[in-house]
Amino acid sequence: MASNTLTAFIIYAFAIFFMLVVSAIAFAKVPKGFRLPMQWGFGGQVNWSAPAKWAVLIIPALAVLTVGALGLAGALGLLLDENSNSAPALVHTLAALIISVTFILIHIGHLYFAVRHVRKG
């Protein structure tokens, strides 16, 4: 495994671990049996909700699926030819950082608003 690919893997693994920690913290703040909002309308009304145990895991699960698809594409040589000079060596690392930060911010934002909604009653 090339060092830039290993670095990207470490970034993805850390991001998913971090999201799971955030999920556990959020889950602990939600009263048992409550549902968390999953989508809000333009007026701020909740369009649909999910049981808390599933709601806190949706975005980490999407991150795992995305990272898995990227890893599979990379393993099959569809993303980047490691022997090619057509892309800088840091492509995997930069992509991993951008994708990971995006998932983390979306996850934190979702859980912040969902838990806030439940606490407001």
C-alpha cells in the first residue's frame, strides 16, 4: 500500500471513529424511546424522524459506504493509477481530508439540531 493511500486510510478511519464517538454522545443525550428528526422543511418543521439508535448511525454508515466505494475504485485502479504522473502524490490525502471533514461537519450539524429539537420538546 502506497504511503499516500495509507495516509488516506488513516484519515478515513479516524473520521469514522470520531463520528461514532459523536453518535454515542448524542445518543446518551436523547431520552429513551425518542425519535430524532432526519429532515426539516423550509419552515423548520420536521418532515420525518427515525428512532434515535438508527438516526445517530445514518451518516457514519453513509461515510463507510462512500469510503468503501472509493477504496474499491482505488483498488481496481479506477480512481488513480499509482504509477502515473498525471496526479500529484497527495491526491488521496487531500481527497480523504475533504471527504472526511465534510462528513464530520454534516454529522455534527445534524446531531446538534436533532438533539436540540428533542430537548426543546
